[in-house]
Amino acid sequence: MKLVLTIVLLCIGIYGHSQEMKTGFTYLETGQYQKAEHFFETVLQEYSSNKTARLCYGRAIGLQGKTTEAKAWFTTLKSDYPTDFEVALNYAEALLWNKDYQEARTFYKTLLKEQPESFSALLGYANTLSNLKVYDDALNYVNKALGVQPGNANAMNSRKYIRLGKASAHMQEESFDIAIALLQENMVDFPTDKDSQSLLANIYLLQKEYEKATAVYTAMTDSVASYTGRSLVAHTNHKEKEALSLAKNAVTIAVKTTDSTKIIIAKERYIQALLWNGKYAEAKTAITQVSEAFPENTKTASLLATYGMYTGNFKKSITTYEKMLAKDSTSFDGNLGIANAYRAQGNLTKAYTYAQKTLQFYPNQKDAIGLIKTIENTLSPVINTNAAYTVDNGNNEAYAINATVTIPFSERFKIFAQYGYRTTENTVSQQMAYNTTLGLGAHYRVLNNTWVESSLGFIKANAPSNEYTDVNGSLFLTSRPLPLQYLKVGYSRELQNFNASLIDEKIFMNNYTLNYNMGTNVNLGWYTGYTYTSQTDGNTRHLLFTSLYYTFTKRPALKGGINYQFLGFKNQVPTLYFSPSKYQALEAFLDLQGKKNHWTYSANIAGGYQFIENNSATSLFRAEAKLTYDLTGRFQVGGYGKYSTIASETAAGFEFMEIGVKLRWQLTKKPLFKIEK
């Protein structure tokens, strides 16, 4: 907030050694400080001891921003006139210009003891306290100043900014009612004040009071600010098309004004709205146009970095944010932006460091606090448990429980321990078997979003005629080799444990897997997974699954598409497990995922046809739904159910149904290690 004081002069019309200085006074009063500096510099060349000219010259350089020079100038003047109150007031103001607030606070106290009713001293002290964020005392003294000069424009303006500062502090502390009351007081004095309206609308946004926020923006006399603000409200309320329409209106109005500042503000919101709506090509073109029209504007770099985030090019975004921070290390967009980019890239240490830097410059900033909390949750010890009941039309029933404890030891390295127990029974033959698994594993981040995951464990099985202990495990590499591309390749060893007969046979599957998902910036995606399996009974299997899908909406996330599956075994042993030489399935599917308050939900349905060997096609249907409730932020409980008639879903080729419950418990609020470097 710029500090504004009434220009203190002896009086208009004073003559110094017969020379008229009225022209210089006019320069000061109208803000032409450079002209005032030259004017009084010329006067002082002839009349170097003229106090009025010296005062005016000091003010001219100080109000230009040459604060160090102004402070030195008035220090000399004060030593020449140690008892002159007017000189002392100007010296105090020079301290404010130079941001020496504590020194100014002490000096103003001295001035007020000498002249407690001095309007300039009262107002200067109020502004000093405001800069020190001592808002209650600042309001008290600015009101005293207004008591001396009721309605004074400078004092009224100072009170407005003091209230704004206090309201902003209360907003950061989430004391929204107090902040709103202060802003409403401001709007009694200044009914169309854009600063107060913008902060009030922001508070309503934080409270998710979208109608109130829209009403505040609608009342603005600045049409560009009104439309860009309403566009932000629409986006926050997940109404992206409306946000884009409002942003277009803002650009139309701004261009007609020929005001470069308004044009940049409007086009910035328009580009953001294009990104919100997934119109990436149009956004890139618009960014280029703004960059060419306003090459010195810093917003262009921020928009380019945001474009990289939306299109999955996190490396490019990081490079852009680094350039922004090289120019301004305190940049909010730069610090929080690069924090989010590093998190998306998988580098949580750097993400955490820059989120903390954001808080250093912008205390209590909500988005930075949220990012820090998310990272801390990701790197804290967690227990996941699951209990399930499965039944199929082959008279098999199974009960299973599983528990996994994951403990991160660093941002790159974490270990996990697994325990599982499963019992299965055929209700007709009365055959019953169970198996227990116990294992240890580790995750290691090799580079950015490239992980190596391995596990090794033991499985103990008890079947009607066989009891044994053996080894299982896995080794996988997961990576994002290119923007929006995801790769997983690896090996796993597991027991065929669908029913008691299979457990009795002790058949282990050695799976070699390659999965690849290719996303695009036009909402299309293509996933392909292939697994080659070598079994301990001498059989081999080929399994291919491919899916072409389209994302219809992002909030909630709704996508749909076509799936194709091929399954083939070298040997056919239908008496033990489903093992056709050729199985194919073609289905259409819809997938929905979303979150509402404390609830997280997902649902997936698919239907189509399956072809077993050369037999006629039969219909298939599957459905799955999950629902999770966040009880405390560290403890979630959920349930799920699924049903399928797809022959390849089970080893026996049966229709089956499963229901289960899941629990997730984050053991500590924060990681067990220090994240920052």
C-alpha cells in the first residue's frame, strides 16, 4: 500500500528571495515529481539555503521512489532545523518511503507528544502502524486524524487500505465474518471500491458462496473486472463453458477500451478459461498472440507454464517457472507453480521446498498449505486393509482378508509388508482349501515419475490332498516416458487359487507383463496391456487387452469407449481351469469417478459379446461400484461390489460376484523423516 500524506508546505505563494515557486508547487501537487525535482534543483543552485525549496526538492525525489536519497536529504535538513516541526514531519515521511517502519514508529510517537492534534503526524503514524500490520491501533489513529480533518480524502483513503489489510489478515486466519464486516464498512465510504469488492468476492469464493461472489462481481463498475471475476466464480463452481463465455465478453470489452492493462487482464482470464475447457490449441495460439503484443508482460510466462501443466509437459513448465523466479524470487505464480509442477513430475522433495517458500512470502496461503498437507499425507506411514466375499455360479464361495503396511523412509524409498488369508469352499463337493501369504516389498523412485517396485514373499496352502509352502513375488518398472504416456513392464509370480481344486494342483503362474497407456490433449486415450504367462503345469497363456476411450467430462470424470480382449492357452484343460485356445471379447463401457464433500465414488459398467473357441457369441456384462467416506482426513472407510459374466474373469470361466469393505489409516500426521533438503 502506498503511503499518502498531505504535501506539507509553508503556504502557496511563498517567495524565496523574490523568486516565485508556485510552478514547482503545482508540479508536486499534480504528481509531476521529475519536473518538480528539476525545478527546485534549479532554484537551489541560486538559493541553496532556502528551506522551502529544500523541502520541496526532498519531497520530489522521495515521491519519485529515490527513497534512500530522500532520507539522507531530510536527515541533513533536520540537523539544520532541529526544532522545526514541518521539517520533522517530512523526515518522518522519508522514513516511511524508505520502509524504515520501526524507526518511523518511534519518531512519530515523539512528534505526537509534541503536537497530539497534528493531522499529518496522526495520519503518518496510522500509516506506519498499518505497514507494521498493527491494524487496530492504525484504525484508531486514522480515526483521530479524521476527527481533526473530517472527510479528508487522504485519511479516508488510508483508512480504506488499513481495513483492507486487516480484512486480508482475518481472511488468511479464516475469520471470514470479521473480514466481511470490515469490507462492508469500506464500501459504505467507497461504494464502488474495486479492491474491497475483489477481496469480498474472494472470501465468498473461499466459503463456496458462489451466488454472493457473483453478485459482488456483477456490481462492479469496471466491466472487465466484473466479467473476469464472474468467470473465475463459474470455474470454481465447475461451470467451465460459462467461465469461457464470460471471459470472451471481458476480452471484447477490454479491446474496445484500448487500455493495455485491461486487455492483458481479460486475455489472461480468457486463456485460462480455454485451458479449463481443454481447448489447448486455441490457448497456445492466444498465448503467442499476447506474447507478441505485450513482450514485456510477465503474465505471458505464467500462462505458458500453466499450459505445460495442463498438457502434461511438466519439464517445460519447470523451466519456465525457473526463469520467472530468476527475475523475481518472490513471485507467487512462480513459487507455487513450480511446486505443483515438481509434484506432478514426481519430485516431492522439491515440490515441498517450493510450497514452503510460497508460505514464506505469502503466509497462510491456502493453496500452498493444501499442497504441503497432500505431500505429507503421501509420505506418511499407511495401513490398508480389505475384506471380501466372493461367490460364483460354480458353487464356489471364498472369504479373503488382506492388509498392507507402507512405510516411506525418504521421498524416494519406501517399504511395505503384506499379509493375506483366503479360504475357499465348493458348497456341493464340500472341498475346502485356504492359503496364507506373507511378503515384503519396496518402492524406489529412480527419476521423476519412474519407479521400481519389487516384492518377495511366501505362500502357505492347505488343500484337500496337498499342503505346501512356496515363493511368490514381483518386479515392475513404472514410468512416464513422454507427456501423457504411461508405461509399466515387469514380472510377477502368483498361485492359481480361485477354488479348492486349483489350490490342490499347486499351479503357479509366471507372468511377464507390458502395459502402455497413451493419452492425448483431445480427450482421447488408448490403453494396451499384454501378458505372457508360463505356468508350472507346462501350460502357457497369451492375454491381450486394449481399450480406446474418450473423456466426456472432468468433474466428475466420465469416460467411455470400446474394449477388446484376447485370451489363448497352449493346452486346454477345462476340467481344472478355463483354458480355451481362443477367447475374444468386445464390449462398450462407461466409467465414472468423482468426489463430493467427504465422499469419493466410482462406477464402471460394460456390456458386449464374447466368443469362446469357434462357438456362437454370447452376451457379457460386468459392473463395479466403490464408495469411500473420509472420516478424519487420516482414516477412510469404504465398500465395493462387482459382478461379471465375462468368462476370462475367473479361472473356472464362471459368472461371479464379489462384495467387500476397505479401510485406510494414515498412522501419523506427518512423515517420519524430514522432507526438505
